[in-house]
Amino acid sequence: MDRRNMLRATVLGMGVMALPFTAWPAAYAAPAQNATGPYGPLLAADANGIQLPAGFTSQIVARSGQTVPGTSYRWHNAPDGGAVFPNGTGWIYVSNSETSASAGGGASRIVFNASGAVVGASRILSGTNSNCAGGRTPWNTWLSCEEISLGRVWETYPLGGTAVVRPAMGRFKHEAAAADPVRRVIYLTEDETDGRFYRFVPSTWGDLSSGTLQVMVAGTGTSGSFTWATVPDPDGSPTVTRNQVSGAKAFNGGEGCHYANDTVWFTTKGDNRVWQVNLLNNTYELAYDDNLVSPGTAPLTGVDNITGSTFGDLYVAEDGGNMEICLITPDDKISVFLRVNGQSGSEITGPAFTPAGNRLYFSSQRGTSGASQGTGGITYCVTGPFRT
């Protein structure tokens, strides 16, 4: 089974299947380099201001402060991290709201039928602050993460249920989360200039109410081996979690996080890097660095949210930059997949594929207005011949 097929099994199985392999070719043995994308060049901007390759189309799904078409629900401000969940008759797109509790912080969902039409929308988390990114679990819950000092992780229930705070997962400036069903842990990023990379080991897989928070311990280089060490006080007070373990490796502004095939990738916006962690041999290295790209200029800056397709491609969104989603292929090539025009004061957030892999949802957090509270946010869907 090659890497693409293994990834397809992981994505379609959504982590419920233990994969019986012990080795495969390294996903990204060297930082990705410029190349022509698998879908060809971008065409002129469409009616929504989005440049896409031939064969792809975009539509606006929802706008902040406006009723989601086909529902009575007003879409939240500052849409950020997101994920897609199958619900038996279609799917659900979940999106965080990166704003204050008083301005509607939390998370919402949009429900689609099997043809992709909107059939419902509602709030799934309220009263929380700066819910930036997060992550999906194999048991179909959404971990909504607060990006504030002593921020918390909230487990929400897109398919129905009341959100629950998960303090055992630590209190720090949370960003993203990614579930690893093989090792039965959740990886967590921290958005600080000296942030750390963590994993949470639940006492029982599928139950996040208790467990152990650990932090990566490694050298100062861009590659090497690592170990995990337990964080003594996950509450982060009086000593913040990132300063509790000697030798814990610092990362400059942890952002998105994605797991597949015994590998976890995460991004750091402060230095425009994508990191690859090989969980079979406990090593880490760079999958992308904007200072190491050739030929020409680096296409990806403001490195932020990240997701993966069933084919094995990584899709990395920009916070600023040229408002692009860039694509990194399994053979270490990087290219621009799409560009949003006329929204330089915004950022791209929440990229997530449907289970079939033929639709990609994402948001422009502040839209054309660039308003600080994200009142101009726009959520999109791109449909086309994605590699699956």
C-alpha cells in the first residue's frame, strides 16, 4: 500500500482503523520546492474574486452577520478553524468564531444534504473567547481551542450534544489540535513566539476528561530526534506550561496541525515554516521553509491553517500574504492552489474537505472589510476535480 492509499484509508476511516504498517517512504524528506501545481495555473478571478485552476468553481456559503441562506441562523463573526463531519445524510461544516465572548465567540455549524445544499445551521458553542483553530476527533466531536492566555479546549458535538470544557488538556494559548488514533493521543499547538508542541494522552481513548499533558523535548535545530515529557501542572499557573519542562523545544507561533499516516504536520507563522514529525522513529524536520525555496520566490507566507486531502496533498492557508491556499504534494513540490483577491486585510481560515474529497470549505475571516472583529467574514466552498 503506497502513501496515498494509506492516507485515503486513514481519512475515509476517520481514524477508527489501526494501520498495519511499520515503514513507508518519507513524506517530505526535504523542504518543499517551487513547481507547477498538479491542476495547472490559476485563471482570472471569478465573480467571487477567487482565482482557481481550470475545472474548479467557488460559491459563497455564508457571510458574518447575515442569515445563512436556507436557514434562520445568523452566521458568526470572524470565522476561523473548521472541519467537516459526515452525518449519515450529508455532512456538517463546523467553524470557530475568533472573537470575544461578548461578540459571539464560540463555534457554529452548517448542515448540508447529500447534494451539498444547505439544510440547517446553528450554534454549538457560546460564551468562549478567541476560538481560533481546533481539531476533529475520530468520535466526531470538534475540539474548539481558545487562543488566549490560560485558554481552554472545549469539546463540542456537531452531531448533537452540549459542549464540555476539557481542562486536563492544559491551559495555554491554544491553537490547533490533531487526533492520532494509532498512539491514541491528541497533538496541540501553542500560538506564542516561544510556544511548545504538546500531546495529550487521555486516560481512556475517546474520553478527554482526564489524562496526561506532555511536551516535546528536543534540541534547537530544524531536525533531529525528540522525546515527550510530562507537564507537571497543566493548569499553567503560576508557571506557564511552556516553561515547566527543561529542554522543551520552542516553536515560533504554532498554528495549524494535521495528522495522517504516522506523521503529524504543524505550522509556525512566526517563521513561515511547516514542520513534519515522524511518529514511527520520533524525529522531526522541515516540510517547508520560505527561506529555503527555489527557484524564484516563496509562494507561501503567513503560514497558518493546514489540512490534507485523501490523495496525500497538504493544503496550507495564509494569514495575510497573498491570501492564498498553497498545495504541497507528496513529492515535495509547492504551488498556489487558489488566491482570494481584494481582501488583503483578511486571512484564510478553516480549510476542510468533505469525506468524498471533492469539496473544500474555507473562510476569509474579515472579508473585504478587514474589520478587526471579523464582521465581514465570508465562508466559501470550492468544488472541482480534486485528486483523490
